[in-house]
Amino acid sequence: MLKEQGVVVSVDDRFAWIQTQRKSSCGHCSSNQECGTASLAQIFGRKQAHIKVVNDLAAKVGDQVIIGVEEQALVKGSLLLYLLPLISLFVMAATYQTLATTVTFLPSAEIFTALAGLCGLFGGLFFVNYLTQKIANNTRYQPTILKIE
């Protein structure tokens, strides 16, 4: 379970909006002065994020809370979001290239293979959009309030 601390800024019937501070993983080791990531974190500073979470514990505005999301759900969601469009891009490009070499009426120029790949990419993105809308209300894939402090 991945956890983060935040403050409740608004509440509606089933969900709460939590304001968290984005943290850099740097600044905690001995090589902080030589680290490029620590330098970038100092330049950009800490920014606030607003996260919609399931409010099963009936938190109120102003409460300090600990929120969490299942690691497995986060990994599956990330793989779905990033890999599915890429896989569909390569599959469509390879399929078109194979068909263009075997079927005589399809042009075999590389531009058409690239266009087929782009069609696969956009098709994958639309499919990801469809799946995310389908699981939008599934609490397994959403962060929840674990504890009110």
C-alpha cells in the first residue's frame, strides 16, 4: 500500500478532495549536494496536488488524513495506460506492413505503415479511455482515506 499524508479541502457525498504536498525523494541521502535530481527539486520547489479519494471514514474539511492506494492497482493502471497504446501501435504497423507485402492492391510505402501505426496508437488511447471510464467508480483503483489524524 502506497501512503501519503494530506488535508481534506472539500467533501461531497462519497468522495473527498485531499491536498497533498508533492515530495522529492531527494534530500535524504549523503550525496544531496552532488545530485542532479535534488537540484531540480530545489528549483521547482514543492507543489501541491489535489486528489479525489473515497471518503469511507467520513472525514471533514480541515482533517489531516493518511490516504493510500494499492500498489498492484497502481502498477496495473500504469501498464494499461502506457503499454496498451504502444502495443497497439506496433501491432497495427506490423499488420499493415505484412498485408502490404502480400496483398497487391495495398501500397507498401513506409508512410502508410506509419499512418497505420498512428491509427493503432490512437485506437489504443481510445480503448484506454473507455476502460478508465468503465473502472472510474471501482474503489479498488482509487485512493482511499486510511486514517484520520
